[in-house]
Amino acid sequence: MNLKAKKKKIEEIIDKFSRKISKIESKTLKLKKNIEKEELDNDYLIRRQAVDFNVPLITDLQVAKRLVETMQRTSLEDLKIKSWDEYE
């Protein structure tokens, strides 16, 4: 096999390899889009049902941790109902 034929064979192999990578990337992107869409659908349904059933929903991990910490430190006797005017 002469140099020109070897070069052509290498180019064919690279082209074939590139097409396979493109197919893999394309399938990965489609999969990622489907997962993102499913996540968005689930997120919407959870939020919608929380509103419909008047259930508090905390989606921020830091806020959830702070709430749990506060609930552990505070007793029901410490909680007093105030009118809006009483807050500073």
C-alpha cells in the first residue's frame, strides 16, 4: 500500500470514528433533554400539587436545614402569634 492509499485509509477511519462520536453525542444530548424535560415536568407537578392542596413546599436545601434546626431549638410555648403590626 502506497503512502497515498495509507493516508486515504487513515482519513476513512478518522471519518468513521468521528461519525460514531457524533451519534453518541447526539444520543447523549437527546437523553439529557428527555431527563431535563421529565425533571421539569415532575418539578411542576410537585409545585402545582403543593399549591392545590395548600401544603408548604421547601425546595431549597439550606432553607430546609435552617427550618429543621429552628424546629429542634424552639418549643411550641416559645411560639407566640403576633399581628403584623407587632413586628418591627
